[in-house]
Amino acid sequence: MIKDINYYCLKFSPRSQFNKIGLNVSLSAGFAPNKPVLLLSIIELIGRGQIQYNQIEVSPELIATFLKLWQTLDIHRRADMGLPFFHLRSDGFWHFKAKPGFEFIESSQSKIKVRNITSLRQAVDYAYLDSELFTLLLNPTSRIELTAVLLNSWFPSQTEQLEQSLEFNAFEELQNRLLREGGQVYQPDEVEREDQETAIVRDGAFRRIVTSVYGYRCAFCGLQILNHQENIVDGSHIKPFSKFYDDRINNGISLCKNHHWAFDRFWFTINDDYTIEVAQTLHEDAPHTTPMKEFQGQQIWLPNREEYHPRPDALYWHRQTFWERVS
């Protein structure tokens, strides 16, 4: 069968005796439109230009979009994006690129199930669509047609609400709110009640904001490397979230992968005047890069806006722990 727009219109429709290749959605526990909601979420991100390549990660943006649409549908069961992300592989157009050691999940015949969001992020590098389908979804005309098939086939009485919801960028709105408020401190019971999806979205929003206010540059070494929508720095907590539940922006610092790892292990710390203090116990052999000890006494790169500069009490906590480790 030719994999054209007509083929994928059938693939996105409900499976029946007249449509043997449609979406395989289990009705054993009642109507659970996980797969069509995930496909609508992916289509929304492609339309926004947030998915530009045929590599679909279990990202905070995708999870936030899935949760938004699920809430719009007002389905009285917990949203679980891990289920459709894993089970779509049985529909023939959805494939996995596994991380090393997890290649067994790439086969749709594998009996091993990895459906938990956290487990999926550990096992799956990304999912990808048939190249023919991804090309169709990049085209606005065919993307609209396939969206209409999903809406009319699976949600005929809620099409208008979903169309409005597809225009609303849930992850961006969360980031904008946190930027306006300077971030947020959570109560322990709030964090304990979080499901995995909500925790990933919350943490992802914090880290995206922190890297953006630092201009996607490492505060320690100044490294900035951008590749389309990816960058080389992480948004790191100064006082760890697991102890303080502090997602305020001024408890964050942008660091490249190496210096993030070193900061979390207290190989260096930061003084109140934003100068760097490096552990003198380090043994370094760095023929092609600047050793960490040469940054001793230099000032870190800071955000343009002073309210986002690292907070004194956060730096004090990190510094005290640093001195406990090196003394």
C-alpha cells in the first residue's frame, strides 16, 4: 500500500472491520484516547516549529501539551503519556531509537514493556515516525487534513474546544508565568503529590528559564554553543531541589555539562562577589582546554537582569558545603 496522505488518514482513524489498519486503541477499560491525544500533541509541536526533525523526545514541552489536551477533554482518569508513547509502536508508523543497552525495545515484537515515563526517558533516545508521515506533517496542508481526521474520528463532540486548545502553548505560558513571578518555592506535600509528568514539566520549565536568562552561556567558563533549538548548557539548582523545593530563578545557574557536574560535586563554589573558588585538591591534565584552577578568582558570567543573579543565601549554602568537603 502506498504511504500517502490517504494511507495515513486511514492509520489515524479507528480500527474496524472496514479499516484493518486504523489506530489500535484498546476499549477494555473504557474509552482511553491516549494515542490520538499524543498524535495531536506531536502535530501541535511540529506546527509550532518545536519539532523540526524526525526525532520525538519525551520532552517537557511534549508532556505539557499532552496534559493540556487531556484536561481539555475532561477525561476522568489520570493522564499517562507513557502508555501511548510505548504502545504506538504496534501501529506500524512509530519507531524507537533506543539508548545503548536498551535496543530490545526497538522491536515491536519485544514482550518487554517500558511504559513508565521515567523508564522511557532512561531507555529511549527518541521515537521517530515513518519518513513519509513526517514529511506530510511538515506540510501545512496535509498537517491540517491529518489533524481533522484525528479530531473528527475520535472527538467529534469536542472538536471546537480542542481546536482552541491547540492554539494555546501550555509550556510557554508556564514559563512566562514563572518569569513574571521570579519562579516558585513549593511545599513538601505539593512535591510528594506530583505525578511523574507534572514533575518533568515543572523541572523542565525551571531549567529552560535559567539557561535563557544566562543567554545559553556557561556561567563558569562562558561557553555558548547553539545548534538549532539545542544548546550545551544546563539549568542547575544551587540549593538542591530535593532538599529545599526552591525553583526560584535566583536559585539557578547556567552551566555547561562539565562544570554542572563539577558544581554539583562541590569541586568549585562561588563567593558573594560572584568570584570563583576552586578546590585546590583537583589534579588536572587539560592539554586542549583551560584547567578549572585557572578560573580561580574570576567572576562568573551573570544574567543581564540583577533579580536573576544567584541569591546570597543560596551561594552561602553551597559555599559552606564546599568548605566542609575540602577541609
